[in-house]
Amino acid sequence: MSIEHEVKRRRTFAIISHPDAGKTTLTEKLLLYAGAIHIAGSVKARKASRHATSDWMEIEKQRGISVASSVMQMEYRDCVINLLDTPGHQDFSEDTYRVLTAVDAALMVIDAANGVEAQTMRLLQVCRARNTPIITFINKMDREVREPFDLLNEIERTLGMETIPFTWPIGMGKLFHGAYDLREQHMRVFRPGEDRAGQEKIEIVTDLESPAAQERFNLGLNHAWQEIQLLQEASPEFNRDEFLSGKQTPVFFGSAINNFGVQEVLDTLVDLAPAPNPRLAIQRKVLPTEQKFSGLVFKIQANMNPAHRDRIAFVRICSGEFKRGMNLKVVRSGKDIRTSTVVSFLSQRRELLETAFAGDIIGIPNHGTLQLGDTLTEGDNLQFTGLPFFAPEIFRTVEIADPLRSKQLNLGLTQLGEEGAIQVFRPHIGSMLLLGAVGALQFEVVAHRLEHEYGVAARIIPAKYQLARWITADDPRELQRFITANDYRIAYDAVGAPTFLATFAAEISVAEENWPTIHFHKMREHAGLMFQTAAC
């Protein structure tokens, strides 16, 4: 098969939502319908005997939440689907932002009772900035929820996208009868689903105006039919170009826990979501159909297999074909890496990979050779852009009960910093490591992982700093002069990028006034090789 043919078969998308909207459940049901798994896990109880397929960390299983992005590949209708399940909790938004740079589309899950929530808005802003196409699934229609028109209006008002309903609910809660397919013009009758796909008895009703349908579905049908007629008259037509530019979103109503509406979403992803797009590098635009391989490291995960203390670099293939054993160049360091043990994923399950194409996500085991934002090529000097790192908003230091475990502590923090689970800063003066995070729950996860993955019982305690800004200068001598004058406030992140630390925002303002040649940044990109140029 040609590279062009294989690229056209690829669909790479992320599932995004506010916590508890049902994202991980929907992820599993998509895997179920694609035949990638045969029985879904339970995410409802903290001590459930089965856990979500995409949740592999011990702390995820205990809490019933996702705190790390998972990658799953499956085949469906002659398409290869790369599905990335992202953390819903806002404290792990950095990981989600980076995942969104590796996908070509997004599936947004909204709780029909709560509507558009804060974390959904943050994630959608990232998608909109990249013009990422979005498909919307309004979940939990089998519960007492808000009116469908209210939900559509809220999406349009708060997210700035035109909503195009593809299905419409008939009732809600105990009176949820099913969903009307506005394109096929028939109704799929709701029945609570099973854990195993294919056991549902699908019933289609084509004549909703018949006396039998009126009697069977009662008042809920009359109300919904009036809404459907209004939609057919007033709703704009679906425009694929508008969808691909992130200006329109197809909307589906359903209940993921009951398998209802999942099939329609999966089919739409295959039919409408784009194949891999060109990717921007500093040097040029890279087409996915180019013959030579190129890829971007957008995520690193330590200890997916704790028995082997492994580190996996997740790589989005941006162009060409990967073949097992090929030599790849790490552009940042100029070093070559071996690819004889590259793997594909179904969450924590991995298989050795023989070949892959643009759009696929592959895993490269390594021992610190690869960093977040690295570009891999067959020899070309390319550097892909756009992988964000955000200035921490909370700082902590670490104390350990057993000083003899200091080596394990440093190893653990180094590896967790490299994967982006936490930001680790080494002070210019002194030896105590400083931890920075966007959200407080990140520290809890780090303490848990230090204990269970590295055997270090650590206590996370407050630090005196509250703010940080990465610093650059047009003249390297000016940057060094600033570092020397402010050495007690300077620390270096995981890739050695210098950072200015502050206790109050006013301290940053004073530094900016006193040092006009120094640029202060709230964000840096891809492993310290490029910084956002506008000072913040």
C-alpha cells in the first residue's frame, strides 16, 4: 500500500471534557464498538473489581479519575483510529494541552445536566486556536437533564461554534425513548445497553406520526417532534469546510454508559474527521504524504511497566512511514536512536510495531535520550513547533524521611519532570529541588508515584515562591548579567531553561522595569529550543 493510501485511512483524535462528564466511559464504549476490547471496565466505584481500560495508574483506579493521557489504536471500517483519552481534571490541563497538539480532531463530551463547564471551555480555547474540528456528544440523556435547545444555545454562546444537531433526543430521564436521526429521518429506540457490544436489540422507528408511535411514546414524542420540525426549518445546513475549520460542530445526544449513541459517533469520526494534516516546522510545512519519516515527541510516561522502570516517549508521526529497525535522528542532540523495540498501544497493553504511518502514535522506549518536544527524522533538520509548557502557579519543596533514599528521590523527580507530570526546578544557588505545578492535585499524584514507583516516602511542603517566568534575552551576555544579579531567584527547569522566581506579581513587574532587555515569558515551547516571543 502507498503512503498516501495509508495516510487517508488514519483518524487521530482526542476526547476532551470536564471531569465526570463520562469521557472515559465513552472512550471504552468506542473501543467496544470497534472490537478493540470485548468487555468494558467499570469506572463508577473506587473499589470496583474492573477499572477503565484507559486508566492504568494505581491512583486512577482508586479515585475513578484519569490523571494521565492514554493512547489507544484500533481499526474500524478500514480506518486506523488513534484515540487519545485525556485527563479531565483541570489540574492536569498541561498534559491535555500537549496531547491536543498531536491530534487532527477532538470529541467533546458534555454532561447534559451541567452543560458547558469551566474545563471544557479551557480545552476548547486550545482547539479553537488550532482550528481543530470538534464533534460534540451530549451525554447522560437517560437522566433528568437540561433542555436540548438550552444546551445548544450555551455551546454556541460560550464556545463560539455553530451547532448542527445530527440526532435529537425524544424525552429525557425515565421518559428517554431514544434519538431521532435528523439525516436518515428515523428514530433509534433507547434500551439500556450491556457491557458487551452487539447484544443490544436495535429498534428503528421510521414513522413517528403513526398512531402506534404516538400511543407508544406519548407526550415526549409530541414535544420532540415540534422541536425537530423547528430544527428542520431554522437550523443551518452542515458544512464540512466549516466543520474542518472548527466553526461548526455536529452534535449527538446519547448515554455512553448504556451504549446509546456511541455507534453514530464512531461512524461520524470515520466519515467526517480529517485524515492527518500538514504540520508546521520552523523550517517549512511538512506534508504527511512525504516519503521520509518525521515525528514529534508530545508525551513521555515513566513506569508504565513498573517492573521494568521503563520510560516511553509517545511520538506523533508527522510524515512518511515508520519501519521497525530504521535509524532515526534526534534533531536536538544529533544522536541516532535504535527502533527495534518501538510499540503500539491499547492503553497499558503494548505490542511490538513493524510499521506505522503519518497520523499514528508510536511508543519509543528510552532512558532519557528523548525529551518532550523532540523532533525525530531520517536525517532532515526539522523542528516542529507548538508544544506548550506553562509557568507554574503553585510551588512546593520535598522532604523525605530517610536521607538514604535521596538518590531514588532525585531519580524519581527527574523522570517525572521529564514526562511533564510535574515541573522540576534546580536552584542556581542551593541543592533543594523545587516543584512547580498548574494544579494542586499534581503534587498528590507525584507523592503517590514517588512512594509506589520509586520507593520514596516524601512529604510535599509549601515553598516561598508563587510565580515563575522563563527568561530570555537577545544578547546572551545580558541574560548572564541578569542571572548573576538575581542568582537567588534563578532556577533551571528539566531542559536547563533559566527561570525567574517570585513571591509576588509586583516583583516581576519591578524586574521588567529594571531590566528592559530581558524578556519574561508565561509559556515556553518544545524543550526550550524556542520561546514565545511576546513578553507576558
